Amino acid sequence: MYIVAATHCEPDQNGDTIQPRQMRDDWWAIESYKEAEAFYSYLIEGPNLYSASICAVIKSTDYEGVE
């Protein structure tokens, strides 16, 4: 199980994209690394992306983790 996390930002009128109130965090649980990598690649090509990560689940009450 992998989590793909991303932060998107909306530029203000001056084009500044580093205002916390204009940022949105999202995450998606994805079964395989191959699918996570494909979705990550899709995200990084999109508009207004500030950051993105693929994370492995180590321990979770919701998902099977790695030991």
C-alpha cells in the first residue's frame, strides 16, 4: 500500500503561490507502487502543484503496512 500526497496552490493576484491559505493538501491510497508512480507522474504534470510525494505505509490502523 502506498499513499500519494500532494499540495496544490492557487496563485493570488500578484502571482504569489506561497500563501498557506491558498494551499490544499490531498492524499490517495493506492495498492501498488506501479499505480502510485503512474498517478504521481500524472500529478506532477498538472497545474498549480506545489509538492508531491509517494509514501509507503509503515504502520496503520487502516492499511496493510510494511515491516
